[in-house]
Amino acid sequence: MALDSKIPQGPIADKWTNYKNHIDLVNPANKRNIDVIVVGTGLAGGSAAATLAELGYNVKAFCFQDSPRRAHSIAAQGGINAAKNYQGDGDSTYRLFYDTVKGGDYRSREANVYRLAEVSANIIDQCVAQGVPFAREYGGLLDNRSFGGVLVSRTFYAAGQTGQQLLLGAYSAMNRQIGRGKIKMYNRHEMLDVVKVDGKARGIITRNLITGEIERHSAHAVVLGTGGYGNVFFLSTNAMGSNVTAAWKAHKRGAYFANPCYTQIHPTCIPVSGDHQSKLTLMSESLRNDGRIWVPKKMEDVKAIRNKTLKPTEIAEEDRDYYLERRYPAFGNLVPRDVASRAAKERCDAGYGVNATGEAVYLDFASAITRYGKEQATIKGLNLNDAALVKKLGQEVVKNKYGNLFQMYEKIVDEDPYNTPMMIYPAVHYTMGGIWVDYNLMTTVPGLYAIGEANFSDHGANRLGASALMQGLADGYFVLPYTIGDYLSNDIRTGPIPTDTKEFDEAEAEVRKNIDHLINNNGTHSVDYFHKRLGKIMWNKCGMARNAEDLKSAITEISELRAEFWKDVKVPGTANEFNEELAKAGRVADFLELGELFAKDALQREESAGGHFREEYQTSEGEAMRRKEFQYVSAWEYKGEPKDAVLHKEELEYENIQVKERSYK
Amino acid sequence: MNLTLKIWRQANANDKGKMVDYKISDVSPDMSFLEMLDVLNNELIEKGEEPVAFDHDCREGICGSCSLYINGEAHGPDRGVTTCQLHMRMFKDGDTIFIEPFRAKAFPVIKDLVVDRTAFDRIQHAGGFISVNTSGNTIDANAIPVNKENADDAFSAATCIGCGACVASCKNSSAMLFVGAKVSQFALLPQGRVEATDRVLNMVNQMDAEGFGNCTNTGACEVECPKGISLENIARMNREYLAASLKG
């Protein structure tokens, strides 16, 4: 099947408006006869479910957590971008569009990104109207901060809990519709297959995670807002339950999977402390507004620090290498995430890492504390030369801005970041790749949609900070509700979709077969044993730097591990009860397939772009080398085994932005 | 460290349940409490026993999934953290640790340490929202300035993660801190004032219907709350409720 991105005609600034003016609508009386399934209740799924219900559709929403409020969007820290230009610093829809395309290393679809930038400002209006308590200035207006890869302040925030506040906003909009009976909420339910009838997505099979019951649910359209697949690495900043299963089942039913190798490895996470580690914790990018990243210049200092005979605060300014400020003077500590992560890896590979494992760099707030302290002392008319006072005042300002992050750090590491620099290292955080969608956010399966992190379209090969929240809410509140109506306008006479058909029988039988296999396998090792091994292969061979040889061996190793898993995994308990190991086993089985496709995609893409860095393709200065012949989206079609997946290309055209070398120097 | 764990095991909602002893060795002080339970579960699975079921997800103290009543305290002995942020350095070699579910009539046990907290969701369905459409056709976000102090207080109330520690810690199993926080967030913002009367009445009604107890001002909830939600929110809810009742 040829890929048709369905981008509307006309100048880029008019496309979305023209599109909305010409699509088919469904009248309110008919919406009452149409059912929509939304899987996932994060920012994308939650906002979509609420808006579709409000428009009049009957929505069934599903999440595996015990409450929709616990979806992993809740953990987003730093902020949400919007081209409001409240700061008057030159922001505009075009500039947000430009920054996002450039930040994505010219691997995203122009029309989708422009639409995202266009609706961004409205998200803030919407959220404020819903009672989201964004940070404000003393005059009562909204405050902004800066994020990486841009030269304006366009990020709205609620301390270090922006995702929480936005998700609670979407959750409250859902609650209103649940209360009215327009959303039927299924918590602790996991989607295990998509059901297609006459080629269209018409339902899903789920497992009730409390009773183990396998259920059939039908609808006229199915929306996946099921997040990313970073947990294929085992260790990531994702929640323990975050998984690829819904997206992968959709892929197996005909949805192409795009750019699986585009993974964001976030530069500022708390380093790994030992083999027992179950997940990694992010320290928000917003910290790079005020934190300076460095390692010692001299190897003897590095050694002394590792032996604990020297403290970082004892190293003189001139003996510190602020390597981001040195290499990228224009953007300094606020270079995009892919650039910052690779630079940290470069220093640590060269031997300058500052913890026992040699995999950590410093993020230091001392200068910011002094700067803020002096500012406060000036405002209050106090003595600027009293160092202790200045430090105290400065620490208060920093506490107001990042208090919860500092507390998280202290609890995990047992060190006080107000008085000693934080230690950080890159970790897997977000996946730009995902299910291929057209301009309507529809996958290659008619009636099956993918929104938020689950799709691929807006962030190219690297996502800018504070843009994930923007995209999730844009898709759910403002884009999907229009585009899905155009599709559903053909379903006003269809009537309810029955579930006692052979298509549902077959899908359910397959789900039961898989579960029976896992539960009766009686192998020797737990699910985590396999998941950890998969994670090690992914991190060592498909991580921050990749090469053909490693990727080839990763493909073989993952495929062997998958065979071993199916032969030797041990799942305790039964299928008809609360059984977390069984749920995990199903998720890891899918990661073991996705992982191989990931490596295959990374091997096929013989260039470096954004989060995908191939050692063979770099400039003499060690920067990513993009290649014109790879200016396309890789969309993979499922053909049985990951190794047999067939590549389809969507060529990317840039008519409104000049493609050039991506420089932050 | 080597530890003895006394853990509540209950096969399902209808089972009677009991405490069971487990030994665990080589626990690193850098492990989180849940990572220690992961190690125990892996050992149990490889021995052919049933692992201990507990709720958890983000493991960074924000999703509110994890619970656990550890040595008689919700989220354990540390302050200002959830169980997933509790580290083993808070314990000593040779310690015996009691691990139980959050107990309350309104939070029935599903399995082992997993409880059903959907009562909290139902309270929110009753009024935990502002009735605006999500069309984006509202007014500009800066059209109504909000006093910074109120905005900050609304934010502080809104940082509640809905974990239920307040209920588990309260001798009356009261949910007043949770409901008070939600009522306060909206009551403090101009956007939320419009429906303030109905909201507080409906949410309190639902809270009572779910079987949560009343508040007798003991303050255990505030002490045990991992997010430091203030008792002031309960006082504010009481004022809102009184005013709404007089109006109604």
C-alpha cells in the first residue's frame, strides 16, 4: 500500500483552516449513535476522550492504571510550549514551527508541525479556563521559562509538576463527562488486540486486570493514546507499566510502525546506582535554565573525586570544563537534548565521568544561587557582600522554582543539591517514533487513530523540551475531534457494531492462546530476567551511539532472546485473577519483537539525525551527519517476523523551511 | 542488610488474609523500598511461589499508585515521600518490617497489598471539574489576572496525588484532606468560583456516600501526606460547605 499523508493543499498557514472548512461534519443527533473507543488516558487519550464525549459521541475509555489520573503524562515536569509571545521576545507560530522542525533535525512532517504550533496558544487558554494553576508573576499574569533548542521563553509551567497539573485538567474534563454518562471508564483494563471488520477498526479485546476476564468492546472507531515504548530499554524514565502492547498489536493488524529507532535519550537523569535498579528518574530540562553542566578539566581531579578525597565544590573555576558552554556558545547549557546527551557521553567516554562508574557529569546551581541571591539582596536593600546571606536568599529562589526536583534528588541520592552539584547522566526518556499516521492522525488501518507519543509525526528525530505535553493536548483537544468526525460522517447509518461475529471470535481466540501459553509455560526465569537482558542489548547496541556491526548483532541476539523467552519464561498464578506477572509477560513479549524492528530500522538508516546517531556518519567535529537521501519517514509493514518487515517510505518535503546544517554553536 | 518482612497476603477480596513472614538478605541501602520488594518477588517466582501484589507505576512519587502501610505508617517512616521514594537506608540490618495495605472501609482489598481506591474517582465525578467545553474557544489565558498568592495556594492544593495516605492514616478513615484539596484548588481560582456552591455540596455528599468517616481534627493526615497537603484545605472546605449550605 502506498503511503498517502493526505496533507491539504494551499499555503502552510491556511491548510488547517481550509481543512476544517471543508470536512464533513456529523450532526449532534447522529453523534449519539456513534461509539468511539479511546485507549490510554494520558494527556492525549484523556483530552480526546473528554472532547469526543462533549461533542456527543459515546466514548469508552480504557487504562491499565487504577485511575485515569495516573497515566504517565502525570510525571512530566518542566512545562508546555505555546507560541503566545507573552514575553514579547519575538515568538510566533512560525518560530515555534521552525524551532520544532529544526529541533527534530528535519525529519518531521511540515504540515503537522505547523498545525501543532498554530493550536498551541489555545491550549493555554483552555487549560486556564479548566482551572490549571500555572505559575504566575506578581502582577497576576502567567510566567514563562526557557527550554532547550530555542531562543525565546515560551514555556508555561506549574513548578516541576506541569504534567501533573495538565493531566489533572484533562482528567477533570473526563470526570465531567463520566458524571454525565458520556464516557464509560474502564480502569485496570489492558488492550490486547484490535478487531478489524471489513478492513476497518471496529473494536478491541481487553483483559480485566482484576478478574482476568477477556472482554470484547466494539465501536465505530478506535483511538490509541497509549504512549511510547522507551521501556524496551528496561531502564528508562517511563513508568513501570508503560508499554508498547497496544501499539504493537495495532501494528500486527496492519498499522505501519514509523521510525522506531528515533529515541530520545534525555541528558539530565539521576545516574544508575546498581543492578537492583528498576527505573531511572529524570531531572527536568528546566534545570538547565539555571544549572551549569561541567566535568573537571584535569584527570587527577577526576580520580580524586572518585576516591572521595576531593569535593566538587573544592575545584577552582579555571579547572572546570563547562563543555556545553565551550562547544556551543550560542545555546550553551540549553542545547537540545540529543546534543547535550552526546556531549556528556563524549566527556565520560574520554574518562572524565565523576562517579564510581564513570558515567556522570555535574549539574551545578552555585552560580544561579549567587546570581539570584544578589538580586534579592538588591531588592531588599541588604548587604550584597554578605556571602552567607546571598546564598540563603538565592537558595530560597531556587527552592521556589525547582523545590520538588531537588527534594526528589536528595531522597534518591542522599546528597543535598543546594550545597553540592547534582550528578546526572543521560537516560532513555521518550520515543519520537511510533505508529505512522496521516494528517488526520489516522493509521494505515481505516478507523484506527494514534495520538500523542504513540504516533510519530511531529517531533522528527528529536523532540524539543516541553513539546510532548503540547502535542498530546493538541492532538486530543483540538485536532482529532475534527479529523475523526470527517471519517465518522460515513458511519451515521451503520448502527451498533455487534461483538458476536467471527472477527471478534478470532481475535479473542488468539488472545486466549497467548495467555494460555504464557501461564502454562512453566519455565525457569521470571519476566524481569528477560526484560533486563533485552534492556542491556538495547542500551549497549542501540543506545546513544550505534554502528552497523553492533546493530546486526543486536538483531540476532534479540531474536534469540525472544525464542528463549517463549520457551523458558515462568509466569506464576493463573489467568483468572489479578496477576501482574502475566500482564508483564505479555508486554515483554511485544518489546522483544519491537526491539528487533528498532535495531533493523537503525541499521537501515545510514545517517545520523537527532536521537539516532550512527558512528559511521558524523562530521569531523563529532556532530550528527544527516544525509539528503534519507529525508524520508521509514514506515514498516508487519509481515510475520520483525526481520520480514517491509519498508515503505514517505518522502519529506520542506517548502517553508530551508533544510540546512543544524547548528547550535 | 538482612531483614525480616511481615507481609499481608490476601488472595482476593473474599479471602480472609493473614500476615506471612519472609527473610530477605543482601539489601543495599541505595535500593528503594519497592526495588527491595522486586528482589523478594523475583526470588519467590523462581522458587515457584506467588509474588506479593502491590500497586506501583511511575516510581518517582507523582502518579499516586503506590501505597503500603509500613511499620504502622502510610508510605513508611520517611517524611514527604511516597513508598516508591522511600529508600532502604531508612532501615537497619536485622530490622523486622511490617507491610500492610492501606486499610479503610472505602478502600477494599483487591489482592495482597493492592486496594480499590476508585471511591476517590467517584468523588471527582460528582464535581471535581469546571464545566467549560474543551473547544479552545475560551478567553485569552491572561484576560483574568490571578493574585499570585491564590494561584500558589491553588497549585499547592492541586499537587495532591490521590494516593489515599490521608485516609489510611486517619482513625476515622476520613477523606477530608483529599476532598478539601480539590475543593480548595477550584475555590481559590476565579474560574472555579462560578460553580463553587454546587461543587462542594456534591463532592461532600459523594464522600459521605462512599463510607469515608468524618474529620476530628487529629491532623495525622497532614503529617503522613507525601505531598505536604495542608490542613488549611479542610478548613477552607468547611467554610465553603457552610456557606453553600446556608445558600442552598
